[in-house]
Amino acid sequence: MAVPEQDSVSATSEAYDAVAELYAQKFRDSLQDSPLERACLSAFADFVGEGGRVADLGCGPGHVTAYLAESGLAAFGVDASPAMVDLARRAYPGLRFDVGPMSALDIEDGALDGVLSRWSIIHTPPPELPAILREFSRILKPGGQLLLGFSATDGPTPASQVYDHAVAPAYRWWPDHLAGMLREHGFTEVARTVRAPQPTDRRQHREIHLFARKG
């Protein structure tokens, strides 16, 4: 039986609230040791263009939102976890951070030049992901840029798969299947990167960055 969307959001929010301080300590400087992720974020900023308005959805403690702002974007963050948003506001008082679910964003239609969802859709149960993608399409301008970060399944079947996540239930996706879902919601894939699992990784999953454009 599928968990109702708001229940899954509440459960994930509560789980991240409980570990917010530890999570922020562990990941706030993580980009320094992740050249591929920095390159992907920089490419995303270039696709969007200087001064573009961008939402970092599932922003956590705000370090990636800050990186986007430093890259010349008008970036703000949204997260379902009030504790994470509180940490982000304290760490980066010059930036905007809001509490809210990705399925019902308090953002005007066609208001954004870019949307970043970096390892945040992983906590969305598969039946509820189409509603999230519709919301991404709604808030983006025609030609707006989307960057998704997620873990890949080991093969095309199943298209999605639960995996062991340290904080909350999470799902891997077959990249081609997710790209097909994006097409159904008005997106065109632009590029994707694949990071192979490294010997030191806790989870031996491929990590995907998928770039797409609305329209």
C-alpha cells in the first residue's frame, strides 16, 4: 500500500530534523572534495545564465544554494525540514530559505530560470514522482533549466528500487526511465553525467546528474 504523499513528506522531514546538526557538519564542506559535482553545478549555472533566478529544492543546510549564488545566480533554497532551513538561514543570512514540500511550492507559474533537485527526489515514493515533475515544469519558464541528482538502479528493471539510506527511505532510478518521465512533463534531456562508485563509497551505486530543459 502506497504511503500518502503528505505522510511521506512529513516522515522525511521529521527524519532530517532529527539529524540536521550532524548532517550539516558532515556535508556543509562536501563540495570541496567533489570536483565532478562542482563541475555539474557550474555547468548548470552556465546553462541558466548570469543572474538567473533558481530554486535549490531540498536545499538541506544551504551550502549548495550558497555555491549557486557565488556562481552568479539569484538562488534561494526550499526544504521540507524546518530544522535544515533554520541551519541554512543561520549559516547564510544573506540568502533566502523557505520551508515547504516540492509537491506544492509557493512559487509563481513560470517564475524561475532554473531548478536544482540534488538528491531530493530520492525520498519521493515512485507513484508520487510525476506530481513533483509537474511542479518543476509549472514553476520554470519556457527554456528553463533543470538539474536532477540521483542514484541509478543496476539495470532497467525495476525502473525504481528502494535502497538503504542513512536518514529516510530512498529510491534509485533507471536514468532512461526518469528521462522518459521528464519528456512526458515537457522536458528535453540536454546531458547527463555518471559517477561510478568508488571503493570508499558506503553505497556502491552509480550517481547521475541529469540536465534537462523545459520545452
